[in-house]
Amino acid sequence: MTLETVGDIESLRARVRQWRAAGERIGFVPTMGNLHAGHLALVDQARSLADRVVASVFVNPLQFGPGEDYETYPRTLDQDREALAARQADLLFAPPVAVMFPKGRGATTFVEVPGLGQELCGAFRPGFFRGVATVVARLFNLVQPDLAVFGEKDYQQLILVRRMVEDLAFPVEIVGVPTVREPDGLAMSSRNAYLAPDERTRAPLLYRTLREVVRRLEAGENDYAALEADAVETLKAAGFRPDYVAVRRAGDLAPPEPGTRELRVLGAAWLGRARLIDNLPAVR
Ligand code: PAF
């Protein structure tokens, strides 16, 4: 099965315009490719909510900092196209950098979500969320979807995109999809491929550690700083290099009050060459 693939704006817009004229609802799944079951769950969700599904594959240089893995990030377009075709996507948009950022990566107008964009992962990866917000805004303007689907694995990204859509009045519904995990609990991620075999064995500890924080929160513990510090210690003792473990309000990722009922526990930690992130809900 072949999937129609376009890399230029005119062809993308012509196809989407045709569907719109027929009254069809467009669902969009933005990705950086190297698709795994987590991405394909996003496609399935879009498929169930929309008449047409557009997926994009674009490794966005704006969201990689100096010394990060932009050059080596896995690029597997042919495999991705087959996987998307098998899940009945209708169109793949795979533009070159020059189409996405014709003036160059340093010269484009950018979108910055204040506060949220500089916290948690944003504090450890300066410029990351500016890069994400900028590329997602441009993709939304190019595809003009009715809805767009994002994974909860990147929970801060999901909340940030919701904020951007609200602040800039994009007419796009943002749909979140639960994290897809390996049988041992590790959240699926393209970067799991960077784990050496012994690191891969230890990696699910991030998930288990966050689960323990959830257990203690749901048992009524309220000392968030102590819970975070214990989790960081557990990870360090197992050879991780944690960036943070944080308990936040689920809806907006603001610091919670003692009585906040809907929480999100988030963590990011390095293991060897891989920076792993994960998060879980806690409801009291
Ligand atoms: O989640 C991702 O893969 C990327 O951050 C996204 C949303 C495709 C933007 O480049």
C-alpha cells in the first residue's frame, strides 16, 4: 500500500482544500518520525475522530539545543510511510527544513509560551519549548486541521500546546492520548534506542519510581518536596542522572496546593546517552 507523501506547501494545501470542500473533518498527527506503537496510537485516535488523517514527519531543528542529538536523531521515512499506510493515514507531509523555515532556523518568527515553556523540561533544555511551539504553530497553519493528537508521554508539551492554542485562538481541538508502554513499563520513545542493553534493563525504574510517588500521594501524603527528593534519590542510587521529579497540578502544571485533587507526577532522567521522560496521573 502506498501513502501519498508531499513535501511542499502547495500540494499539502491543495489536498486538504479538496477534503474540506467535501465537508470532511481533518485530523492531524505531528511527529518527528521513527514511528513506534506510541505514535501509531495517535494515528488510530485521529482516525477514530476525523474523516481524513494527515501525519507529518519533520525532525525539527528548532527544538534541539547545541550538542543535542539533531544530527543523529533516527530518520526512517520509508518505514514510517509504510506504518502510516497500514494504519490508514491519508496523507504524509514530510517537508525539508527549507520548506518549514525558509529564512533559516535562526531567523524565523517564533512562538514562546511564557512560564510553562521555561519550567521542568524547559529549564533543562533552554529553547526546547520555543522550538516546539513555533513548529507546531506553523504546522497548524499549513495543515489547518480540525483536531490534532498529541501523546501524554510528553505531558508538558501537551499542556503547552493547549495553552498556545488558547492564547493564539487556533481553531484546533487538542486531543491527548495515554502513553503506550513496553511490557516492563518503560514509556515508548524513539530515544530508547540509545540505551545500552544493561541500561534498557534498568530503565523501567523511572516508571516504577513515579508510580511509588503516585501511591504515596493517593495514600494522602502532602509533602511534595519530600516525595520529589525521595524519588530523585532512588533514581540516583540506581545510576540515573535525574533532571527532576516534580508533583504538579494536572491541568496547568502549576505547583499544587496541599488540597489539590488532580495531580501529575513528572520526571526526567538521563541513563547513559538517553534522556528519559515519563509522567503519571494521581487523583485524590
Ligand atoms: O512530540 C514530537 O514528536 C515533537 O515535539 C512535535 C510535536 C512533532 C514537534 O516537533
